[in-house]
Amino acid sequence: MTIKDANSYLDSLGFHKIKPGLERIRALLRRLGNPQDKVPAVIVGGTNGKGSVTSAISSVLRAEGYLTGDYTSPHLVGITERIKLGGEEISQDDLARIIFRVREAADAEGESPSYFEVVTAAAFVYFAGRGADFMVLEVGMGGRWDATNVTTPLVSVITNVSMDHTEYLGRTIPAIALEKACIIKPGAPVVTAARGSALGVITGYARETGSPVYVRGRDFRSSGTGTSSFSWSGREWNLPGLASNLAGLYQIENLSVALAALEALVLDRGVGISEAAVRAGLTDIRWPGRLETLRESPPLILDSAHNPGGGRALVKSLRALYPETKLAFLVGMLDDKRHAPFLKEIAGVAGRLIITEVPSSRTTPAEKLLAAASKYAACEITVVKDYAEAYGRLLALDEPSCIAGSIYLAGAIRKLIQTGERARVL
């Protein structure tokens, strides 16, 4: 099987098709020898910040010398981004070979798995086969029925909880929090930055499973005006003068959660992690598409914020980085997102707005976004349905700008840049 064959097989499963339940993935993994049980895991759930936390934990473990696999989703440009070992993407040949093996196991079961289940199983097979010391797993959606939730993790992380994926997870914060709390396993420590009713649900669930809970603001704290210089303290660790290459004020909270998870690995699980590895790992985190600077002057920022909480965090960071500056925004969103609240968040820093459509069958029609934006944005609004053309229009403005609204839009723009299609968009 070539990578083309592997992608064709995955496409046949339906990229966005969601099939709740863990029976298929468990049966599939049994046929593959239960690779998920062969590598100690940290699982990272929550609404926003999962990928940043996953990458931060993995980076510190690598700096300590551990062979660490990280599994994230979705990808920006290519599927190999989802599965990394030692910080390097799985090769196309290895991925194709493992996908073929997973497909054979799925065919023997006689039931078609989902796209996400196959890729998750492939990650487990790869990490176990390569002898990884740890794997850090980002939950795809929710927690209860997510394919990553077949592991018994050393530490469970729930970054935060806000309204997202309500058609699958529930229409209230407590309902969504309960879905996410299901990654908590008996006796395994839990780290969270959740607040309010979500925190109450998480601590209640952890109480039932006998799992200690470490809460931001109570058991660990951070302070600082940016990721270039901040301090962190936990149950035993006290780490002044930290720095990270992740940009954005919101990343302080994500880094704080990652550090608490690492401290839990040390204090609760006996894993050796030095302060030197913590400091080195934080400066070498690889996580593109999150407040990523594509152009320095005038600034052009690429971000994957796609819900109201992400929009709020993005605006806070933009105001800190560029005080009193209005930016031109290029926005495209998927149709299952909360468009109006997201657009309301960014309206305060938008000097102009270019609305486009995401290269996905699930894109929000431009007219629908325009109707929502018109309620909040007191600026010029332009509709350019083709995202490549819209990107060209944004570049031609030559003014402070930001691209946001969907990880799929961020990935499409990165692909334009990587494949040298600038000529097409200018």
C-alpha cells in the first residue's frame, strides 16, 4: 500500500464521519495486539489548548531524553503531522504500511471503523513498534467516546471547558464537562484549568474514581506578562524566569497546565524530569498555526481559533502584542461552529473583515458569515469566497492582519505558502 492508497482508504471512511462508541476501536486494537497498552500514556482533553499542552509535555519529555510519541488532530497540511515520534513526523512509507495492517485487522472484524479510529490505531501501532517511552495523546472530541480513550493514562489533563461541538457533547457546560471527564481513570491524577460548574463536574467525577485533582489557581499557579518571561509554582516545583517559544498570552495558561501534568508525572508516577529539561523543552515546542507570525512588518498572524473562547484568547494576545492597532481579518469557519459569538469576540480589534469559505464540505457559506458579522463588526466587510483569492487580497492590503476561524483555513493557507502558490493568490 502506498501513501496514495492509504489516503484513498481513509477518504472512503469519511473524513468528518463521527461514529460514537469504543467497541470498534477496542476490537480493532485486540486484533493488533493491544498496542495502546504497551506505552505509558498522558491523555489531554478539553475545549481549547489541547494541542499546545500536548506539544509542551512532549517537548519537555524529549528534552529529558525520552523517546516520546505525540498524537494530535486535526492536521494542518498533511496527515503525517498527526503522528510524531521524537518530534519527527511519521514517514509516508511507515504510515502507509501501518494503515494497510490496520485495514487488514478492520476487514477481519467485518465492521468499518471511522477515519479517526484507523489513524488512532495506527499511532498506537507505530509508538509501540518503535519502543516509545511515552505517548502524549490529544483527545479528538469530547472524551467519553473518543478513540484515544482506550488507554489507562498515567495522568489525565482537561485544559478547560466551554461550548463547542454541542450537537455531540451536549448543550450545557456541565454536560460537556461530563463528556470530557470520562478520560479520568481510577487512581490516575487529573490536571485541569477548568472553572465554575465544569470544575465541579470534573472534581465530582474524579472523586468517584478515586483520582487526585490538581486545579489551576489552587494547586499550581503562573504569573507573567508573556511567554518570554513567566514564573510557575506547583505542589513542590518553583520555577521562576521561564520562557517558551509559544506566542500569545493564552499560552501561559496552556503551559501552566502542561507543567502541572509534568509535575504529576514526577510526584505521583515517579518519572524523572529535571528542571533543566523543563526549561529546555519549553523553548523548543513545535506547534504551527497558533499565533504564528507569517510576516513581521506589517504583522501577519495565522491562528486556529475557531470558537468564542479561542477568539477571546486571540484578541487578548493581539491587544498585548499590538496595542491600539486594528487588524484586517481573513475569516472562514466550519458550519458547526458558533459563528456569531466568535465574530463578536474579534470585532473589537478588526479594522476590516474579509470573509471567505473554508476548503471543506462543512464550510459555512460566506453569506451566512456575512449576516453574522454585520451584527457586530463596525468596519468594512468584503466577501471573497475563494480562500486563495481572499488570501491574496489580504496580502495586497499590506497592513497588520490576522487569519483565523478554522484550523482547516489555517492549514489551507500554510499549504499555499509551502507549495509556492503565492503567484496564484497575488
